[in-house]
Amino acid sequence: MESLISYLKTNFSISNQTLEKVKECFKYEEIKKGDFFIRQGRIADKIAFVESGVIRIFAESEEKEVTQWISTPGYFITELSSFVFEKPARLSFQSLEDTILYSIDKKNHSELCLQFADWNETDKKFIAKCFVMLEDRIFGHLYMTAEERFIQLMNTQPGLFNKVPLQYLASMLGMTPETLSRMRKKAGFKT
């Protein structure tokens, strides 16, 4: 819980009173390797902060799976359109290793927004951060080469290369596993 509180204090202007309520509303949750936080097609009724572990966020069809994001400690996760608009989730959130989350359900989240103006402001900034991350990902796929995306991921989250299967990273980066393997070899990784 302390990493969640630290994250909120560092990234948002939030009162101690609101933080105390946050501690009451966010619940400890363990997800075993291979289990799901959210399943595609179901309603996402929670937002969670990743305390430890790795969550793969992906879409699947009969033809293929596409990894949209790999979430690591220090990130919030939810299927935002499903959580806000109560639509079936387009994505699944699966744990790649035993994971600890602190989650809040929609009811408690709404109550926090109504009771505490600073939480309401935090929520707006959280959604804005989600959009910025999405814009950055779109920009990367439109204007960066595959090698530039690989280098960016190596610089920002090098630990993923030791924790996440290559096919998931390759999918997230918009390349084949073979291309990613060549880039890793070129960068000095053992394959």
C-alpha cells in the first residue's frame, strides 16, 4: 500500500484526509501467474495499482493475439472504456507472474470522486495520463522505426526483457519475434 500512497503523493496534489480514505477503499489483491484481472468481453469494474508482478494487456481473436501493453509495478491498470462506460472490455489483463495489486471497485471510486474534490481532480489527471500514454504509443508506431521503439523500451523498461516472453514484447512493439530477436542480439542480449 505504501507504494500506492507514495505514487499518489508524488504525482498528484492530494490531501492526507483523502489518502486515508484511499487506504480504506483500495483492497489488497493477489493474482497468480496465468490468472486474469480483466477478461475480454466482460465489464471491467475495478481499477488497480500494480504493487509487484507483471500484467500483460492484450486483445485476442480467432486469428491472433495482440499485446497492447505490459504493465509493471508503479502503474494503474483497467480497461478504461469498460470501466467508465460499462461496455464489454476489448482487452484481457493476464498476470505473467504472481502479482500483487491494490484495487478499487467502481462504487468506491465514484464515492471518492463525490466526497473529495482532490480525488476528483486526481481522477481527471489519471485519465489525462492514460491519453498521453496512448498518444505516445500511437506516435511511436506512426513515426518511429521498429529499432527506435526497441531502443526506447530498452531504455525505459529494460527488466521486461528478462521477465516477458519475446513474442509478447514483439507484439507490443509491432514487430515479429524474429526481428526482435535480431535486435536483441545486436544490442548484446543473449538469445
